[in-house]
Amino acid sequence: MQQLSLDGPEVLRLKLRLDEITESVDSSMNNNELKINDCVNNLQSASGANKLANDVQRFLTNANEVRTNFVKNFQLLNEFLQSQVNEYSVSTEEAEEAVRELIVLMQRSVKRANGEYLFGTFNDATALASGERNYSSITGFISDPDKLEIMNYSHDFFASKGLGEEQIAGILGNMCLESGFELDAKNPNSSATGLFQWLSSHYPSDWSIETQLNHAWEEMQGAPCGGNITSVVDKINNCQTVTGATDNFAIFFEGMGDGNGGVVAGDARRTYANAIYYYYNNIANNS
């Protein structure tokens, strides 16, 4: 296993630096909290300022939640580094995994006052409405702990790569139709296997979730199914809607264009994608 050139003292210095950052954030937020509380008290004593005071109070509550989660997530990375102090080295895979998980955790914890995630907003109102109507289409998948774990892991993987919620929903909608979130899903009539039903000429090196997702991400940097595009990533990133991301992923990654500008099983893919989009906006993020 490849090792990072990171010795014990370097790991310890990183840990101590994160301790400083955590303490600094905590101290800064405490000071700001005191100042905002003073403002709230002053506003509440002023005539006609109650509404503004209440708005500031909501902001304060939200800011405190951000502070708490921010510190907690840095502490998680701290724990990882602490576990390496006695090892004096850390594998590249372990380091990448730790940082990826930290990014996702921080993305999930930083909320705006309206409940949207700062790094993962949900802007497709049509998809949310459709997802709510068709939410039952995915309840069989998310009620299965193993399939839900795969869906969540995949969501977080693509979020850590910088994709937006519309793009992620489009990918997961296709994954849901292709494999039903089963790592070793196999088409009985062909060699198609895995989360994205690769044919034998495109198989990943193994069927672990990490390998499959990394293999998919590598393929997405190009055009595995052809077409006049620079890459699948660029193509779906140019989509502003879940439907657009779903269809383009189906055509240029899954090779499921019907030859007439449509998508094979397009309605089902979109239904799954919209329901997944709704799930992450209204259920997963509020649980």
C-alpha cells in the first residue's frame, strides 16, 4: 500500500494546528454570539424593532448550530490524525477517505437560515414537486439498509467531487434503474454487471463500492459512449435541472440514447432521480 511521506512529528503538528483552528473558531463564535445577544437586547427595547430582533435571534441560533457542527467535524479529523501519531505513517487511501468524509460532513453541517445547505442547494422546484408525488418509487430501496447505505455513500462520493444536487440526483436515478443499488447486480441476458451495469469490456478491477465509484468517476472525465462532448462531467454540469442531468448521463455514460433524441426507460430514470432529489432535500437532510 502506498504511504504518504508523513512522519510522526508532522502528523502531530497537523493535529496541533487543527486544535488551534478549532479553538479559534469556537472563541470567535462565542465573541460574536455575545455581541449579537447585546444587539438583540437593544433592539427588543426599541419601539417597532421586535421583528428585526427576532430575525437576528434566528440568525444567532443558526450561527450557533454552524459553530457546533464545524467544531465537531474538525474534531473528527483530529481523531483520525491522533490515531496516526503512533503509526507515523498513513496510507494514501486512508488519508483521501478521511478528507473526503470531512468535506461531506462540513457540507452537511453548514446551513443557511432557510434550511438549505450552503454547498448543496436544491434549485429545481419542478423536480422537487415531481419527487414528492413519486416518492413511493424509491421507498423500497431506502427501506433496505444495505441499499440505502450504497445510495448515501454514492451521494457523498459525488458531492465530494464538487457535483451539485441536480447532477448527483441524475446519476443516482440512473444507478437506481440500472442496478437497484446492488453492488453485484447482474443482467441475466448479458455481461452487464455492477452499479452502472458495465459490459465486460469496461469492468472495474473489482466490485467494491469504492472501486466502482472511482472507476465511474474516471470514465466520466471522458466520453465512454461517444458523442460530441468534452466529458460526461462537463455535459451534466451544464444541466440546470434533474431531468437534464438524468437524460444526459443516460445517453453519454450509460449509452441509453434511443436514437431519436430520447432515452431508453427515460421516464423511470427521471422518476427515480426526482424522488431521490426530493429525499435528500426534505428527508435525509432533516433526519
